[in-house]
Amino acid sequence: MGIKKTCLPAGREKIFIFDTTLRDGEQAPGASLTSIQKLEIAYQLENLGVDVIEAGFPVASPDDFKAVSNISSKIKKSSVCGLARCTKKDIETAAKSLKKAKKPRIHIFLATSGIHLKYKFKKAEEEILALTKKYTKLARNYCPDIEFSPEDATRSSKDFLYQIIEAAISCGAKTINIPDTVGYSYPQEITSLISDIKNNVSNINKAIISIHCHDDLGMATANSLAALSAGARQAHCTINGIGERAGNASLEEVVMAIKTRKDVFSDFKLDINSKEITRISRLVSNLTGFTIAPNKSIVGRNAFAHEAGIHQDAVLKKRSTYEIMNPKDVGLGKSQLVLGKHSGRHALAKRLKKLGFVFEKKKNDLLFKKFKSLADKKKEVFDEDLIALAEEETKPRIQAYKLVSVAINTGKNLPQASVKIRYKRKILKEKAFGDGPVDSCYKAIDKITGVKAKLLNYKLDAVTRGKDAQGRAKVELKIKGKLIVGRGSSTDILEASVKAYLDAINRAV
């Protein structure tokens, strides 16, 4: 049931990719996902070819338990993992959530660094060692595949770390994960640590060594690659590098570094379908609301863009002069197709397909009308514009309230908004004053819907570049004690703001 070491022809060894987007990634402040959204990402992770999906921390909340259970029953190719502290309740809850998994794994952890023992646990090393043995055995009784993590391993005493690892393996752990929990290490230090573990833990050959790096000093990917080079055979990663604080090692960076630098990593084999990277990167960004930085390696919009004339000339003559990777290898087209108001249905459908969106004729026609309307407002329609349009059409919900029009009268007094909304085939209209245009619109919507909403957060970003760029608004509302997130996009930032507010209300009702 568990992952075994794999011997490959010509001395090549398999590198296991352990994705923790749904667990450690979701712990990034503001990245909360529902169990349904987690399942959607899990399906894409399976398509990507990750070996292990850490689906969540089952004991953390009922929805986390539900997410792990749902993913366990649906995912067949990848192992499904649940996290647990070294406590009876955590382990039993994790085991219960993984009951339907075809390839279950329980990942248990216990801090081993001096600072954690002194201030967090207030326990001696002997007590931690005893807990390691007790709960590794307990977890092994529930599941054949156990992964053990000595939390904050990179700041732990090496002699104590060796004892803990040896004990965990002797009690049934098949994978030993070495966490750089606070992103404190650097590559040479990681290389030395992995080598020392291999040379000083007597039974280390009975387990796979794994690495889990955080990016607090910007070295998570480099540290992960250093560990693999030193003998680790599993890497913990997240999509887009999301995670606690500065995030985790980025899956796309680790994978593409191995695939691109075959001269250095010639002994490694990955089962990752890298052409799915862009698709899942955008999915995670969309569902978490975390915008990908334009200069983000591999998946940023500028990762394969060339603006300087010298660069453009050289790339046209020989792509590899300034591109070390082929954009097609990560799921991007070779070049960008610029669309405008004179483009036809076929060109739009073809470009959407390249971006990963395929719709039936009726929805294509609807998108074409919206595209034409957008093209009239903009000189150029970029890929990001098309993605924003397509994502609006893929939202899995019924819109009870739909925006018809919005107008603002500023005058000499407070701004007054006039908002029209379609509800059950009726057009409802209200006016309201507010502290600003957006506030007055929201007050008018409150009058129409009768929903009492408290605005907690409001954010506006540009989807594309230029003066005529689309704006993407995100709002966080408190409705009946629940936090609801809404999003909307338009070339008119006021309209985008109203769409986001209505999106949240539609989710609530």
C-alpha cells in the first residue's frame, strides 16, 4: 500500500513528489479552501502525476475531515495523506478520514529542536523519544504507510535527531521527512544534514528520506534540490509555492529544475506531467485568490515574455538564446495570439482551448458577445483578459442576483449610486448615498437584496497591463456570522467592485 523505493534502468532513481498545497499551502493566511474546492484541486494534482497528495489536517475542523474523506474516496492513482500530531485523537481521526483511500498514508509529526522542547512542549528529549515510539506504533496499527517528521529538524541536535529517526523507522515509519520548518537553512547545510543522517542512522536504508522546506530566506527550492542531490528521494512542495509565512518549496520550480538540468540530475526520474503545471497553477491562484507575481518563475506571466529588442531578435533566430525551457513543456503556447475587436468566433474558441477552456456552442456564443464588448473597450485583449472572462463562466453556482447596470452621480454632495439588478426575471432598482462610489453601490445593493452584510476587506488588482486594463475586485463579507469571499472583473473598476459584492451575496444565499 505504501510507496516503496524504486530501482530504474541505467541507475536512475525515482523522485517522489509529495504535494502539500491542500494542507501546508492552505495554512497561508487568507488561502482557506472549502472541501469542494480541495477536491477540484486534488483531481488536477492527480492529473499532474504527483505521488502523494496531503489532503489536509483531519482533526483541525469538520470541513478538513470532510475534504480528506472526499479526496480519499475519489483519488485512485496518487496516495492520499492526512496529517496528525503525535496524539491518539489526531491519529485515530486521520485514520478514519482515510478509510476509503486506495493508497492511504498517515503523516505524523513531533518537534525535536531544543527551542521547541523548551518553550512549546516543556519536555525532555527522553519524553519526546518515548512519544515518537508510542505514536509511530499506534499510527502503524491503523495504516501500512507512515511518514514521520521531526519538526524543526534543521535546528535540532543531530545526535538526538538520529535517535528519533532510528526509533521512528524501527516502529514502522516508511518515510522520514526532514522539515526546515522555519526556512532557516541554506543548501550546503542541507547537503551535510542529509549526508550525516544517511551515515549515522543504522536503519535508514529501510526508509525513504524526504525534505520539506520553507522559503523564509528565499532558499526553499535550492534547499530541496540540495537534499535530493545528497540522497533524499521525496520532496514536499506546493503549487505556486504557497504556504505558511513566506511559503513552501514551489512544485513547479523543483520539477522544472530537475527536468531542465538533466546534466546535473541525470540519475533522477519524475512521473510528473509538466504540461499540466500552468493549468493547476491558475486553478490554485483562482480558488485561493492569491495572485501570481508576474515575475514568478515558471508560471508568472512574464516567465516566457521578452520585451527588449535585442532579446526578441535573438529569440526569433534561436529560442534557446534566452529561453532555457520550452513554454509548451509547462502547458503554455509557443507565442501569444493577440485578439481584438475584429477577431471572430473561431479565433476566440481556439485561443480559449489553448488556455485550457473548452465550452459548448451556447456558452461560446455568450463568451463571444462578452469578448466583443471587452474588445470595444480595449486596444488589445490579452490572455489574462480571456482567462478572467472564462473563469466568470465556470463559477459553479446559480446567480440569484445579476447586475444590470450601475451609475454614479457625484455632484457637490455625497456620491449617489443608482443600481439595477435582475432577480427572478424582475428588474429591481435602488439609489443610495455613501462615503464613496463603491460604498454607495454596496448600500444600494443591500436595499435591494435585504441581505445584511458587513464589509471586512476590499481589494482591487489589475488583471492585465495598460490604461484599459481589466480590474479584478475581491471582497470579504461577514453574512450571518460567516466569512464569504466574492470576486468580480471588468474594465470598469466600479462594475468589478459591484460584481464582487454580488458574487459574495449569491454565495451566501
